[in-house]
Amino acid sequence: MFHVKHFPLPIRPWQREKLRAYANLLQSYNKRLNLLSRRTTAEGFIEHIQECLAFVEQPFTAGSSLADWGTGAGLPAIPMAVMLPDVKVYAVDAAQKKIHAVKAFKRELDLLNLYPWHGRAEEFPFEIQCSVSRATAPLRTLWQWHTRVATSEGVLYCLKGGDLRAEQRELVTGFPAIQIKQIPVSGSSRFLVQVRSAPLLSGKESHKPLPPTEHPAQ
């Protein structure tokens, strides 16, 4: 059985079963496609999923949509689609083999609210409310991808670890009117970084983004 640790929200039996099935699919597909490190153990796949549940603890409105930049093997897009059935989840990646795998996972898990999208994050065409990422790119790049398609009140959440002071300085230099918050993740050495636009002081935008960096989603 899939055992979830350090998670304060209720998990229904069907959600637990889909998370367990996803862990098994990851293990099977990884042998052929190398979606994650080939040294990842069965317990390691579960730990990847467990860590992604930290995103679900944040407030996402039913009927809203979000994008997972550089979804890779579907992390965190698939755990989020399982746990948030009323939210439209776009899984974005520039690597075709990874999107093919995510499409297969969507079919196997019957995730009607999951939308795999193949292409560069800079070309993603749909409006979203929020976006997420697991350390796919620097904060400044993730925020550029986010603000291009997100509503003004939308929030970026990214799972990061280590010393982020340099990344945060670079982000604030390009986008001075933002708010950054670090949220601890139970059972992990990493944390969620929350980035949102600061309240506007007037009717006009209070920051102007720098030119986009060339950093395709991986």
C-alpha cells in the first residue's frame, strides 16, 4: 500500500491507489526511458511523489488551471492531478519522450484533468492561474514563464533546496515588485518557494520584466 507521511490533508482510498499505481508505472517506464535516475529505488519513487504532495497543501481554487514547468516524469503534475481533481493541470515539457510517458500515465491512471503539452515553456499558449516546478530552472526564468501566461494574482510555487540567495537577488533585480516566501516541506531538506506579485500601488504595473532567458523546460 502507498503510505503517505507528513501530509495533513485527507487522502481518499482511490487517490492513494492512483498514487501507488503511479509509483509502479514510474518504476516500470524508468527502466526503458530513463525518466529519472536509473539508480532510483522503489522507495525512491515513492519519496519523489511524497515530496510533491507539498504542492497540494497550498490553496488551489476548484475550476482553476496551473502549469507544471519541465514536468519530466510528471512530477509534480500527476500527484497534483490526482489530489486536485477539480483543477486543470498542464504538464509542460520540451522532451518528447517524457511527454509520451506522461500521456501514457494519464491513460493508465484515467486522469481527465491532466493535459500533457509538448513544447518550450516560452511557447506555452494557455492562460493559467498558478504554476509549479521542481527545480527545473532558476527562479527568474520560472517567473518569466509564469508571468507571460498567468493572471495577475497568480502564484508560482517551486520546490528548491540549498542556498537560494543568489537566485533570489537575481529575481528581485529583474522584478522588484514581488513577494517571495519560503515554506518548509515536512520530511524533506527542501522547501517550497512561493513567488507572487506585490500589491500594486497604482493602476499600472509596478515592475517591468527583463528580456526572457533562453532556458527550455527539461
